[in-house]
Amino acid sequence: GDSVTQMEGPVTLSEEAFLTINCTYTATGYPSLFWYVQYPGEGLQLLLKATKADDKGSNKGFEATYRKETTSFHLEKGSVQVSDSAVYFCALSSAGNNRKLIWGLGTSLAVNP
Amino acid sequence: EAGVTQFPSHSVIEKGQTVTLRCDPISGHDNLYWYRRVMGKEIKFLLHFVKESKQDESGMPNNRFLAERTGGTYSTLKVQPAELEDSGVYFCASSQNSGANVLTFGAGSRLTVL
């Protein structure tokens, strides 16, 4: 069945460092891909998404490109801030239908000043 | 607009007891979803309501779990009797239509079964 594999954390970075969180997927058809973020004490929030191959999602300085050839959707940010400390989840939904989001394990990011 | 509200934020109960979690979706959102994250594991889909009807309950773990959405507004998820392995964070989400690919999540209800 469909699955998402996400790099394990925790990840600890200094402020202004470059961030990459790897995400690869297995799916039939053409899924939509998502990154969600959970800040401490808050709910899951959609960070960015891409619905077809080669689409780039971006938000708050984060980017991820839907790579069909490598079945990947890696999250990147050029310069992290302390406020980016959170748990990041990669997810997919099959055929553009989000009834059943399939999730990665989540990656905890801590950014130190 | 108000977001998705979940109550309680944290519940600690003993094995064998009953707990009821509540979710208030965004007003006007017909679609309501329950997900669960057990510690160390992926977030897993539990079920999906469209208004008051269960559209898909394939993720419900067993018959100790009962979800309802009377009147198509708020939803409850009851666990009876609770077992240790039910501990985790239960997330509720809503969307205006099932074709939309964006869900709005609540902050989650953390359940600890001792």
C-alpha cells in the first residue's frame, strides 16, 4: 500500500543554518504531497503542498519539489530561525482525495540561537 | 473564523475506564476526520464523516471505539473500555468538501491510559 518514509529526528541546527528534511513515498497513481508542521502546543498546520510532478510548494521560506522520478518531496529552508522549531510531517493523499492522508513519522526540529 | 476545537486537551484514565473525546469542526465544514498518533508511530487515519454519515471507518482499530456525529455538527469519539495501547494523540480535522486537499486540524487530544 501507499507509504511515506521520512528522515528520523531529532534534528538540531543553529540559527541561519540550511535545513533539509528528506521525504520519499510509495504510491500508486499520482498522489498529492504535503508538508504539515506542528508547533509546540498547537495543532497540525499545512505548511505547503504540491499536487503534480515538478510542482514546487513554498511557504514561510520553506520549499519542496514534487519529484516523480525519485518519488521524493524533500523539505528545504535556506536559513532557519528559532521560531521554526517544531515537528514536521510529510504526507500524501492518493488521487487528489484527502480522505486518507498517509503520513510519515514526523521529524522534530530544534533550532538554537 | 474559529478553528477546529478539540476537548479535552489531555485525559488520563485507567485501563478499563471510558473516555469521550469531542471535536467541533469549522462551521459549515461537512467533512470531519479523526486521526490518531501513537507515540513513535505514524499518524493514522481512523474515520471520515460527511455530515452525520460515516463515509469511511476503515481505520477504526476495533469495536471499543465508537464515533458519532449526530446532527452533522460536532463529533465524539468514545473509547470503552480503554486499553494501554489506546494511548496517543487523537487529532480531528475538517474540510468543506471531500475533494479539497487541505484539512484544518485541531490541536489534538492527548489520551494517556495507565
